[in-house]
Amino acid sequence: MKKLFQFKLRHVHVTLLMAWLLIPTHAVAQESTGNPEENADSEKTEKKAALPEIKITTGRVRPGTIEDVATTGSKTDTPSRDIPATVNVVPASLLREQGVIEMNDAMRNVSSVQPHMGGGYGFANAFTSRGLSLSFLRDNIPDGSHQNNYFRTMYDVDRIEVLKGPASALFGVAGPGGSINMITRKPQNDFNLSAGTMLGSFGTRNGYVDVTGAIPYVPNVAGRLIADMEHTDGFRGLERNIVEASPSFIWRIAPDKTLLVDYDHREIKIKPDNYGILFDINSNIANVSRETRYYSRFNKTDHTVNRLGLTHNWTISDALTMRTSFVYDARTLELLRNAGGNQGNGEGISTARTAYQQFDNAGYTILQNEFIWKTSTGPVKHTFLGGFEYKNTDINLVRHTYTLPNISIFNPVVETSINGAGITRAPTFDRRISSDQTSFYAQDQIDLTDQFKLRLGIRNDLVQYSDKGFQAISGNYRYREIVQTKSLTTYSTGGVYQPTKNLAFYAGYSTGAFINLATESQALSTAPETSDQIEVGAKTTLLDDKVDLNVALFQTNRNNFFVILPGSGGIATQDGKDRSRGVEVSLGVRPISGFSIIGTGVWMDPETLANNVVTNSVLGVTRSVHGSRPTGVATHMGNLWTTYQIQNGLARGLMFGFGVTYKGDSYADSLNLLKVPSYVVLDAAVSYRIKRVDLALNIKNLTDKTYYTNPTFAGALPGNPLSAFGSIRFNFN
């Protein structure tokens, strides 16, 4: 098995072999219809050609509308209008329109979601929603931890679904802010080939191929191969190199049974920057060029992911289905990155700079078995979900900490080697994290009448976990053990009232609890992190299906995360508590054929309720953070994206897009002394579809505005300047 995971799928001959296998000997590429609407619906056409892995509904349903089925909200085929929670959807077609290659850009389309430096450190995806951390899923399966995760590309993504609020009753390990579910493309029976490339600013270039179809001479088997290579020199030298290959096969064992086998191989090398531009003694972002670099030149991350998945679907009857999934996910991470560092002092010097060198070797094994039973008790209809899950986590990790020389924030000269003068090294930890989790869960969606619907869900996770090894504690490097067994019970409940088929009012309550097995902290917690949310809202379609509007009021709480309280001797304890409440809005408008407007907005009041005392040594300020705003969280944000595609004449298929992104101010520190200013950024796009070819040009930051996407720890990360990316895509089917 180890050799299998070390196999390098990126070799060209593998890609060519897969492409040859997937092209039937009799296949002839069909001409495009030339109709923009029909071409825009190509994803739906492809889904209809799939083997019966899942049930396919007929009719055109726009992603994100109240009729859309977002499985992240319920794990069943329940439309959004019947779910007492917010589920936002970002389809692949929107990602293509916007020329999205980074997940930070994709998440602009989801209200309240913001990139978060902690947990990502510039080399991995990390986000908050409603001011609190989000977790990741991949096809409804947990995908990595909250910290030291990986950088996700968009090439194999069919759609992104974001469930707001804790969802532990469904998924177990779920962040208090919600869950991001990456839904991937599956093998299809009909032949389809797509290939393309992108060239753009900062030396960006990539290429990909996506080929699917029935396997010649192998009855009832279809396959798919998605492969891509990406390189960018990066703004401010933040280089990125990615190679990925994702072959998958689906076998129709019988008319009512399918087996899906998918494999992902990812090699991700990214230079991280967790300084950005530092703050000065006046708590302002230093008056230097946005090109200024404070990060060490030796910074690097090298991430390898090998993920094997098997999914068996069985339609036992029209009322009963069963799904069994097995996933083994092996990951290695080697990183060398900056860690601590202060804002500039009165002499313009940044002190207390450090760096981490860390090696993680992780394996995640997940087995799930779920069934969905549709039944009735008199006039009352039930959609019942029952499930069992076993999850094993095994991680070996080693870290060393380096002290670095002080530097000037106005004329920085950064180190080029970890072995340079003035740099010292000390061990931080050498440990092993292990966890066995056994879970049972159930959910009942009850249609009392056509207008009144309820949802009840409950889950119990029995978690046995340990953290054993050597750790530096109070200057001493010694062995220690943490061994715990926890029984976690979470639940969700809610109701929906639908006075008409196009209007739904809902209210929901959900809880979350999980053991955070992240490899960033120096020791695991001895108690679960918990959360809860109450939400009320409305989902509606207006004006003959030309307007979709979702509004949600929420209050979300996060408890039991690490803070340092007064009198603790500097020892972190699980007394952290945050609360966030506000209102979210999502809007979709289609006033005329070819014209579309998508908008999101949030107004919220996130607040720290813990009583821990924090010191800013540079400014000489010490006080409690109670009542302050959590770091990196803006209280209000908004995004608008509009497109128009010409419907007739010689220019038919020509599309123009324009976007506006607004983010309010945020803070880099828990004392709220270091403020990152608000910003407005404009983007534009133009594309042309003719027969089998799509041409596109995406322009980012039209006004070349200097802005900062999110705080770091003593600074803020500059956004990209004016940049352009051109792409060409070929489609054959």
C-alpha cells in the first residue's frame, strides 16, 4: 500500500493512457449547438449521462435556489427550502466566469466567509464564517484538520457547498462557523474531453485535462481522469507549484448497485508568508512599498496528499437506499516558516522573530455506512437517515524552533539560510497523536403537511485519543502523555413553514463538539471544543423565478478553546469563548435572458467573551480582551458579481462580467490595537464561447488599489495589484 501511495501519477504517459482508454473506438466529437443557454447547461447534461450512482432529478434547477439539492445540509436529496439552515452554493460555472484558481477568490461568493491566517499561514486554506472557524469536507467526508491543512485547487470541483453553523450532528468534526464541502466531478458514461491552459501575471501558467467516458471493452464501467499542473512566481515572490492527478472509476455492478473508486494525488509546494507588511510603533501599517518582504527567504512548504476512496451505493427499493464509503488519506507535510515577531518599535525594529521547522506524517482512515429510508406514518412523511462511522487518525510530528535576528521594518534585510549568523535552534516537540472515533447518528426530516416540516438529528461520538512524546515545557524538554476518552453528544433541530411553494420561513438550532487534533498546537486539549447556533431566516423566489433571496439572522457561540488567563503562569487553558450575531443576505437576479446578478452581504457583531489578559510588549499595553473583536474578522462585508451574455447576432456567446468586493476593517491582535483598513476591489471578465472553444480574460483589481486581504499576527497581507489572466479551453463530446 505504501508503494501505491508513493506512485507518481504525474507522468505524461499515464495521462495519455487514461485518455486513450476513455475514448471509445467509435467516438466522434459532436459539434456545439452554438446556443449559449444549452452550452451553459453542459454540466447538467453531463450529470444526466452518469451511471446511476445517485438519483438524478429532472428539470432545470439553478444552483443555490430553494429547489436546489445541496446534500451538505442534510446528506439526503432534500431541497434547500426544506432545510432549517443556510446552505450556500458556488457552482463550477461561476468559478469559470470569475477565472478562479484560488479558493480565497471562490469564497468571495459566500456571505460572511473570510480568509483566516491562523491555521493557513499562507500555504493552506483556512476560513471563518460568521466570525468563527470553518471545517472542510470532500464529498461529505471530513477532509483534514482545522490547521496545517492544504491548498485546494478548483480543477476537479463540480460545486462548493457551505453549510453555516456547527454541524456535528451530521459530520462529527465540524467547525463552529460551518463546513465547506468540495463536491468533485464523477465519471460519466458519455464521452467528454476538456483541456485548457491559463497564462497571466506573476508568471502564472497552468494546464489541465479532464476526460471521461465509458471504458472500451469493459462492460458497465466508466472512468474519469482530471490532471493539472500549476506554477506561479507569485506577488511578492510567494511562489506556488502544484501537480495533481485524480483518476476515478464507477462500476455499475447491477441496475441497483454501483461502486465508485477514486484516487487523488497532490504535490503542493508553496512559499508561505505570515508577516505581510508589519505595523509600526503608531499601530499603522508601515509606510513602505507593498512589495516589501519581511518573510525569511528560506521559507517553504512541501505537502503531498494521497487519498483513496471507495463508495458503494445500493438502491434497495424506491424507499430505501444505502451508501458505504471507505477513505484512506495519507499526507506528509514539511514546512519551514516564520512564526513569532513583533510590530516595529520606536526605532523601527521588529523583535522576537522566530521560525518553525516541522515534519508531519499523517494517516486518516474513515469508514461510513449510511442508509436513507423514506416512509410515512399516516399523512406524515419521513426521510430518515441513519449512520455509523469509524475514524482513525495517526500523526507523527516533529518541530524545532529557531530564533531570528531583529530587522528594520523600513529597510528589512532578511535571512537567506536557517544556518545563518545569530540564529539558534531548540527542539519544540517530537510526538505522536492517535485517535479512534466510533460514531452513531440519526436524522429524521418530517413533512407534517405540505407547509410544515421538522428536522431532528442526534449523534454520539466516542473518542479515544492520545498525545504522547517529548515537549518543551517551561524551558525543559521532557516526555509527557495525554490520554483521554470522551463521549460527545450533539444534536440539531429546526422547523420550516412554507406558505407558498416559493417562500419558506425557518428556524433552527444546532450544536457542535469535537476534539481538535491539529498539529499546530503544542499539545492536544483535554476537553472538546464546543459550539452552538440559533438561526432564523427566509428563502424565497420572486418575480416569476427571476429573483432568489435568502435572509438569515444568527447567533453562534464557540467555547472551550485555548487562552491564557491571569494567574495561570502562562499555561494555556480551555477557557476561551467567542460569540457572533448578525444578519446575512444572498441575492440572485436574472431580469432578462443572459443577464445575471449575484450578491452577498453580512452585518455582524463578533465578540470575545473570555477574560484572558494579553500584553503588547512594544506598546506596553496589558488588559483583558473581554469585549474585543476576534482577530481577523470584519463586521461587515459584501460582494456583487454581474454578467451579461449576448444572445443573438454575430457576437452571440460573448459575455462580460464585472465584480465588486467590499470588506470592512479587522484587527491583527486580540487587544484590537492593530487595525487593518477596509477596502473595495473591482474585477472584470470577458469571455467568448464558439463551438468547442472557450476564450476568457479575467482582470483583477482594476484600479490597482493597495489593500490588505487579512491580518497576519503583527502585520497584514497585501492583496494582488492590477493583474490579468487569459485562458483557453477546448471541449469535445
